[in-house]
Amino acid sequence: MKKNDATVSSLDWITYSSYVDGPCWMKYVDDNKFLDELSIPGTHDSGTCSVDNDTEPQSSQVKCQQDYIPTQLLEGIRYFDIRLGKGDDPGIDHGIFYLLKKDGNYLHLSDVIGYFKTFLNENPTEALIMLVSRGNDEATDESVTTAFAKVLDDNPKLFYTSSRVPTLGEVRGKIVLLRRFGLDGDSVSGHTWGLDLTEWDNKIAVHTDSSSMCLVQDARGFEAAGETGDKEPYCTKVYAQDKYKLTGTDKLSWVDNALKETTGRTRNEVDVEDDNGAKEKVLERCWSINYTSCTGLSHGGNPFTSARVVNEHLYKSPYINPSGIEDTKSDYLKHIGIIASDFVDAALARSIYQRNYNYDTKHTQSASCCLPTRMRMTYGDSLSDASLQDGKTVGEGHFRLVDSSNVLNVAASGHAFTIEYVDVDALGNETVTGLQGSVPIDIDPRALTPHFEGLEGLKAGEDVRTKVAALLEGKLENDACTAQLEFVHDADGAPGTAMVEGEAFTAGTYWVRANGLLGDAAQNYKLANDGAASFTVAASSSAGGTGTDGGTGSNAGSADKNGKGNKGKNSGGKLADTGDGSGIAAGLAAAAVATTVAGAAMLANDRENAGDGSE
């Protein structure tokens, strides 16, 4: 599946995902967990990746996401903010702007439901939360009620529409409905309509205290629970943080206070009264929805510029990535509710959902990343660039040698080496996962391309052999190896018979080629081609000669056996990961460094110089 495709299939779930748990992180969470006890990544204005008649994200006041909804599902997003316009199959909108699918057609409610159904059919362990709102003045409560009633009629088992917070086990394979539109018209009867959040905007508007979240719903009553259908008391409180008319910098305190309150909140027993006035005690469920989105419009900002500030802050927040936090700060390790953000990517989503099992010994992320059964690499390359049989690297993670005293050169091909998997988080921090095993590694020689110099101005009678040299492009910086040059008579534009040692060069065209390597590192290299290049020797009285076929003079470069120019690659390349960041040297003094990885120079702090840096 390409990153932004608007269709999904079972193959996509396997091939797309950037992170270890793929699109199915909920399968690692216990059935008995209530949804309000989870950390759930979500998107604000979920459909706004593409907006009709709008500008690029850097200048748009409407675009809020970088990925289409199907991609968000694959990235682990489970909370979706959907805003409906007018019509029997309402378009999805953001204010007066209607939203588009990847194919350029308008995005409708039926499209969104189709995405959700396909995903849940393929991944029945997952559950989705859908907050539905009336998006603009073209829509009415009656039109939205009528349109959504048809969706409920057409999909009688797809939605969970109780006001009671369910356990994950109750709603796997379902969509949990949260509602911000009022009910009106003939279609109201015959359905339950999910948790009523229609007072959200009014309560948020009068809530000015940045030190606390806003209580937007306190629903209490009796509703059917479980398969028996018996009515049980419930108390569902919904706390929201949705302050959006401010800059990204100003938004940070609101986000942080909501995180702090969510992790520190306690649940109390409250009284619920039935129809006969009898009271029954029940433990309240407290659902936190923390919108990290904002516009920054008053200061010339927009959702994109604001999200850059807020999302970076989220990555670094101990509530999102609590690595290194002392055990005494236990609040950092608790659930953080629903986090609805702009311009969410897979890394941010993962940082949120992995908290549901990050400290649960029943599941470790490395269990989803399998070791290869065999690796193949080029001499001097990083293990992270090796081709893998059966195994895979995930995200920015990579494999490395456990013991850097092993020698990785061509002679090591087929030998088994102990490797381990290193996970790299969104901030670039590396963590050894404990996934380790012995894997046979095949080492291919590195291809060298000779680049000839000294081909210009050669004259008969001179010592031509000492003037023609070959620079070898593609060798590692610390390896010393030279080319063995062979001089050949020209035969109608192609190499003919080799010249004998000491044979004099007369005026005419000749060929020179590298036909072998000399040096201790020779076993680790092969010629990219036969390296032949033609050149012309002028008569002694001439001012100078001109190269043919392979180029002119010192610019002749290398050529293939047909005399066609062949410019080589730049020298150097990625170096082998050794596992402990120690300095490695190899080359002519190979015997003195037999306990190191041949040809590698792997200081952890100079990986960028080795061509292996990452942002």
C-alpha cells in the first residue's frame, strides 16, 4: 500500500506498517481494560489531508493532517474526529471547506464508514472511536440525524452506541460512537445514539481555567451491559481540553495540565438513581480527551506551524515518552486518555499507544520484530543495510554485531555471527531490545572502479608505464589496495594482444586496463568491469596526444571493454556496525587488527562522517 492510498486490503496491513506492532496494537491489551483506561492516539479533523480549493499545509488554515484516513488506521490511530455536511450521504467538511479523497473526489460519510469496516474486518482485535459532529451551517441536526440513522440501519452490528464506557473486549471489531450533533426528525426513534456530547462547545466556551480540563458530560443511568442484556448502573464523565485559539507555544501549558490531570485523577463511587428512585453505588468512568491542536491565527500561525511546536513537545514529554523517569514519578507511567492532534505520524501515534503495554511483561515490542535466517551484505556496509532473508528491520531500528571482535570480510561469508536488534525511537534514542541470535552472514566483495590518470600528452620513447596511474573509486577509507595495470595493443577500437614487459611504445593508440588488485585487502574487492581505457601516444615531436573512446587526456576515466566511458562511484560508503562503538582499522596491517571488524571505522559519535548519520 502506498502511503496515501484510499483503499485497504489484508496485504496492506503486513507490508505498510513502519513500526513493530503494525496496525494491530490493541491485540496486546487485555480484554478487561475499559477504554477510559487506555492511551489512545487520535486525529483532530481527521479527514483534512486534502481540502477542496485550498493551499499547501504551510499556509492553510484548514488542513490539519498529513495522511488520509486509511493511512491513519495503519499508523495506529483509533480516535477519529468526523464532521458532517449536508445531504443524504454527507460530505466531510472543515467549516465551509469540503474534503477530498486521494483520487480527487469528495470524501463522504459512506467513504469513512467503508474505510472503518474494511479495517475492522481485516483486524477484528481493534476498536475505533468516532466522534461525529455537525460540520457547518449547511447541515442541520435533522439532516445529520437522518443520514447517520441510515448508517446505523445498514450496519446494525458495527457500532457500540451505549453511554456506558465499555471494556475493550466488548467492542473489538466495532466503532464506539460519540455524538456532538443534536437529535432531530423522524429518524431519532429506533436507535440508541452513543454518548451525548452536544454541550461540548458551550461548556468549553465558558471554561477559562487552564489548570484543569473541562467536564463536558456527566452521564448517569442504567443501560444494558454484556451479552445478557441486564441493565446495570453507569456513570460516564468526559473531560475535554479543546482550547484552540492560541499559538503552539501558548497551547503547551494546556496540553501539559490535561496530561497531569488525567494521570492524577482518581475515580470515585457515586450514586445512580433508577426509574423508581432507588439508588445504587457505581464507580465512575472518567474519559479524558486532550486536543493538542490549535491555529495560532491571531499571531499569523496556522495548524501546521502550531503542530510543529506542539508535536515536538509531545515527543519529549515524560507523559508520552517516560524513558528514564524515576519509579517514584508513577503518574508518568499511567494512561493518558485520548490524545487528538494535528499532523500525526506513525512515530507520534506509536509513542502514545505503546504506553498501554510498555511496562507489561506480557508484551515487548521486540517480539514483533523477527530475526532474519540469513543476511547478505557488501564488504564494509552497515548491517542495517544488509538484505535480509525472512527477517526485517522496523522503523529506524537496525541490527548490529553483539561482539565487535568478529571479522566481517569476504572470508567470513557463510559463517554465523551473533546479532541483536536495536530499536530507535522518534527522538533518535537507541535501545537494545534483547532480541538476539546467531545468523549466517554472506559478504560480497565491494566493487571498485578504476579511474585512470596520466593519459594525456604521452609521447613515443617515454616511460609510459610510470606515467599512467589508476585511482580506485569505491574502496574504504582505511583499506590500502592498488591496481595491477596491463597495457594492450589497440585492435580496431578494442583491446588486442598484451604488450610484453619492456616493449617500447611507438606513436599510436593503446589500451590500459586494471586486471587485478594488489594488497592485503584484495579479497574484499572486485572490479566493477575490466576497467579498460584507450589512450593515444603521440610522436616525440608532437605537442601531445589525445585519448580516444575512453575520453581525452586525464579526463579519460575508466571505460568498459567496448571503450565506452564508465564513471565510477564516489569512494567510501557505510561502514559495518560493530555493536560497541569502538574504533576499527583495517587494511595492510590486517594481521595486527585481526580482532576487529575489517574495513570499518565505527565510532558512535562520527557515524555521520561514515555516511550513516540520521536526523
